[in-house]
Amino acid sequence: MTERGLPTFDELPSYKDLPGCAWEVWGAGDSLGTVNLLTDAVVQRAAEEEIRTGQRVTLDLPLQFFAQPLHGRMPTDHHAYNKPSGRKDDELHINTQASSQWDGLLHFSTRMIKAGDDHVLYGGIPEASLPVGVLPRRVTDMHPGLLRLGIHNWAQHGICGRGVLLDMVRFYEAKHDGKLPYEPCTGGVISTADLQACAQAQGVEFRMGDILLVRMGYLGAYKRASINEREELCARSANYVGVDASDDMKRFLWNTHFSAVACDAPSFEEWPPAEDARPLHESLLPLWGMPVGELFDLDTLSEVCAKTSRWTFFVASWPLNVLGGVASPPNAAAIF
């Protein structure tokens, strides 16, 4: 057991041959995963200690930031129209992962280990058992699996607590004469040792329930690119910087007891994964129930943190309250 009373990564049971399955940590039927760590006491302490000046920084990109979203996802369509008596309405048609996003518990299942295996979601729910297509509008008609794992559960709880920024861009640039050791838009890997070294350099000590934000440099590079270069980045095969998917990384993320992780790249982990590694998503979402944030806008946050020499702050994030939702814009802000 860790000093915080939770099992260590190596004490967790395995699911088939996948180590570190946390389905039993918060009890049968759990719908929150590691968001359970954001208790009233944890949130209250974070608010009391971190909110000092009231300065606020959004962590969301505009929904329309990507004219052609990554992975072939549908672009955001925004329709405005006139109503009688001088009124206007508007409608949004979005893919919830077309811009800044939380991946929810319905987004990623375990991969097939051998022929005939089920792909299972958090809690062992078979992915194939859940409906797809146009879903019911009435809660009474919804599949119980969607109600158990939908992102509305996080929306109704809130992903709020102490945020910690590990600014790998500044960390690496300080070590490498102002340069990154990778090209963020074409690949690169960040190790556990480097995350820990960055935390030490920033004077950060983690505590249970922290919301980990990692600035890797993808969005900064994307913003500096020309329109043609941006279109090429969105159209080509996915190769992105991210953390490694090793068991050491899993031990670090679980044993530190983060409530959620997020970054400014399209995938929190190096993508595609190394040939000999299973996706880190496979541990974070279906085995642990941990929110995974991607394409968070961390550049302004980095500037504020560097200017104030504060790498911790209060994070308030309220995903869309969509029953049975797979993912959501984070609707997140850092408050100092």
C-alpha cells in the first residue's frame, strides 16, 4: 500500500495479462475512476491554497481551432439564424474530440490480447454490449452501461482541484540551448525520469488528487506553422510527441495518485506506441478510469506560471453534461 492508503501499481490485480487493474479500488459499479480522488476536502484545500489573486487562464482552444480536425474527425459547424422579434439562435454540430478534449470512459477499451477476447471498458463492461448510432433522448431509454460510464458522471462531479504544470518545453530548452530534443509534430518521447526532473527543477511536490498538465510543445509548433503546413499536419498519419508507455510510467502516474492527466498534444502518450508497448491509454481509461486530456491550450498558462514562479494553481473543469457521452471539451480554467 502507498502512504495514502491505496494499493501501489504492483499491488493491483491484473486483467488477463494486463497489470494494474483498478476496478476494485472504488467498489463495484463505480462511475468516476480516479476522479474519486477529488474529494470535498481535496478540493477545499486546493481552493484555499491556490486561489490568491483571482487571475484566470482558459485551457480550451476554440471549438473551431482546427479547420480540419485530426484523425479525420468532423469539423465544428456553427449555424446562426434569425428568430422573430429581433432574436437570434445558434446551433453547434461538433465532434467532442475535434479540439481540446477530455477522453471519457467510453472512449477507449482494452485491446485484444488473443483471438476471441472481448474489448472491455472500465469496470469490465464489454464494448460490444453498448449501442452506437443515434442514442435515446430520454434517460429511461438509455442503456445502463452508457449511464454508468458516460461523461455526464464527471460533469456532475466536476474535475476540480489542484493543477500542476510540468513545462517540458521550458525544461528541455534550458538543457539544450533553447531547443527541444524532438520535433513535437512528428514524434518524440518523454520519460518518467524527465517528468520527475522537471518537477524537481520547478520545485513541485505532488500530492494525492493533483491534475497533471504536461506542456510538450505540440500546439506551440502548430500555431507557428503556416496554413499549408497546418493542413498537412492534420491530413497525414498520426505521429506525435508524448510520454512513454512503459510500466515505469504507469507506476509513476498511478502511485502519485493523479486524478487526471492532460497535455497540449493530440495524444498524452507517444503516438503511435512503440512496437513492443501496449497503449498507455489502455491503462489510463479502461483499467484505471483516469480522465485523459489532449490538446489543452497550455501556452498562456506557461507564461503566467513562469512570470509568477508558480507551477500549481486551481483547475476548474466542467465537461458537457451529456448522458452517455464519450468525450467532451474540458471547459477548463486555471485560477491563481
